[in-house]
Amino acid sequence: MANMDEAKGRAKEAAGDITDDDDLKREGKADKATGKVKDAVDSVKNKLTGK
């Protein structure tokens, strides 16, 4: 699911660049960051559970 957030963020950020929409660019950056945080949490969880 984290990869989906990152992909959605990249798409929003690209759309914001094309349309010169700063709000959309910010949303895209936030979605990408959310995806990265989810990846980090999943990584820690997997290390703790041994998966």
C-alpha cells in the first residue's frame, strides 16, 4: 500500500508541475512522504517479527 501512496504522490506532483498548481504539488509531496513512512514502519515491523 505504501508504494501506491508514493505513486499517487508522484502523479499529483507531476500534475501540479504541469498545471502550475502549488497545492497539488504539496499534496503530491505529502503523499510521497506518507508512502515512505509506511515503508519504514513496515520494515521495522518485519524486523521485529522476523518476517
